[in-house]
Amino acid sequence: MITPPDGSNTNQSRSERPRGQAISFVRAPARSRLILYVVPEDWYFVTHRLPLAEASLKAGYRVVVATRVGEAVGRIRDAGCEVIALRWPRGGGRPWVELSVIHELARVLRSVRPDLVHYVALKAVVFGNVAERLAGARNARVNAIAGLGYVFSSADLRARLLRPVLKAGLAVSLRRSRSKTIVQNGADAEALIRASVVRPTDLVLIRGVGVDLDSFRPSPMPAGLPCVVFAGRMLWDKGVGDFVEAARRLRQNAVAVRMQLVGAPYVSNPASVSAAQIETWVREGVIEWLGHRTDMPAVLSRASVVCLPSTYGEGVPKILLEAAAAGRPIVTTDTPGCNDVVRHAWNGLLVPKHDPDSLARALQGLLSDPALREDMGRKGRERAELEFSLDKTVSETLRIYDQLLS
């Protein structure tokens, strides 16, 4: 438990602190600088940023997290972080609602007066930087962009209409003093520089959020019927449909395999696959659906191959880092972020996106060759240890904090 300078308890239970209630902060002394993390979803902060926040606390920073409060908020408070509940709407496209988020963030910034703000995700980056100007804030900032996503990668009309707006917002947000922008793959870095929205000297490449090498460890390949696992949010853009089509082709070719989907629909996202659709596939017998799981090391220990046929602007997918650390071969698309983890024919196979035939052939080749699966899994673990460890990514980020605050 962390006790702030005024001696109050910042780790109240949810019943003690009403949802949505802002926290009154006492300014920390100079030796205890305050980092404010702004992230739309509490569960995303837990799965992707909580180890960084814990390391920040150990480094002597005071940590506050502003987020939409849900079931994961207890994990954040138990780690020693203070929490501010944001009324951040799911989805988008309602300007008056999004303006209210910006004004709420401005109030938070005036109340907290952080030394540094770490924004997580594109919308948080743009909204937060606009809010700083409204609040007259003088903090340093880290803009973490985990993939450029739908607006930059899609060719549909809505994405093409939104792209100039997003570029303008990013130019306003990223070209500021005392700022660093973290991207997860080289293609995103090139895209932002090409769009002239960030100075190259302010751009830092950190490949993903890292993986806990102690939690995700190699284990013997499972005996019996091979199992191919897709894990992630149930989004069409993640390639769920291509995974199912590949499963159908394997079935037609009499390939003995279990094809598992692990994850839940993301109902606020227009690209979400519905639960009804997934249940239809289950009744068809083409896939199994495990739903949302929190025991991913155990899930991967029972996998023979991990598959992510993603089609949109990923950063570096966390599941691929976990699969590599767990010593599992990977089949994924030859797209930025995914091909940052997999070297083709070395620790996995890369296939074209939107190509279930190629996906099925790659899976069938791996499923028919246990020795190749073992070899690729071993090389994936080696790469995770060298390039993707949690300790490495956390220390690189803390170094950025030190540079901005020195």
C-alpha cells in the first residue's frame, strides 16, 4: 500500500470510493515526481502497462492512472497506484461527447498537476494534448502509439475521411517541446515521419510492451491432437474470419486439428465479431471457443501453434510476444508489427493478409512436422529473451522518463 504525502489511504476499496469520484491530490514534494497515465480502458492498462507503473513506483515516482473504471480497477489500486475515474465513452463519432472528455481531462490535469503524462493509445494522445493546452499544463509527456490502427490502414470511405483529421490532431499533439513519441514498429515510425506529424528526434522505437519471461516459459509440446490457438479480441480486423475459413479448409483436407478462439467480442468496436456468430461456428464444428481467459500461460502450454492473421495496423501484438516466449511456433500475416516478431521460416511463418488458402497451407505444413514446430518454438524463445523481455521494454521507457524530467 502506498501512502501519499498527506498520509491518506489511496487504496480504498471500490465500495469506499464512489465510482466516478475524482481524487483530491496534495502536490508531492520534488523528490517524488508524479506520473499520470491516461488510458481509455482499465483492463488494457492492467494487461499492457501495469508492470511499467509498478516499476515507476519502485523508481520513486508517484503514479496516478486516469481511466474508465471497470472490473480491473482493483488490480491497479492494489499495485499502489491512485486512480481517477474518467467518463470515457466507448466507440466514437459523437463530437460533443468527445469534447466533454477533453474538458474532463483538462480538469484532471489542473487538479493533479503531473510532472509527466504518459498517454496510451491514439485517442488518448490527441485528446490529452488538446486538454493540456486548455489547462495551461507545463508537464512533459510521452505519447505511446500502439499501432496506427483502422484509420491509417483501412481503405474504406470512413477511414479515408477521418485520416486527414487524425493527422492534423497528431501534428498538434506530437510536435511539442518536452515530448517523446513511442511507436512499436518501424513502419509506423516511417508513416508518422512521412506525414510530418512528428520530429524524427522525438520518436523512439520500443518493440511492444514486453513479455514476462518467467510467466511465459517453454513447455513440452502437447501430446495427442494438435491445437492451433487464436487469442485476442474477437475483431474481424484481427483476422478471425480468415482463421475460421482456414479451419474449414483444414477440415476439408482431413487434417486432424483443434482450432481454438480465445477472447471475447469487443462490442463497442464496429469491427467486433458477435457472440452469436462465434456460437454458430461452434455449432458448425469448425472451431472451439474458450472465451475470455486470464490464464494465458496455461492456454499456450496446450497449444501446438499460435495463429494471428491480423489485417490492420497493429503495434506489436502482445499475444505474439507471449507465444514466442512460451516456445510456440507462430503463423501470422506479413504486416507491420506481426513481422517484427516472426522471421519467416525461422520462428514461424508469414502469409499474405486476407488469404485463408495460404493460411491453411502454412498451418497444415507445421501441423505435419512436429520437429519443425519444436525448432521454431525454440528459436522464438531465443528471440523473446534477446529482444522482447519485459525488463528491457520497462527500462527503456523509464530511461525516457528520466531524460524528459532531467
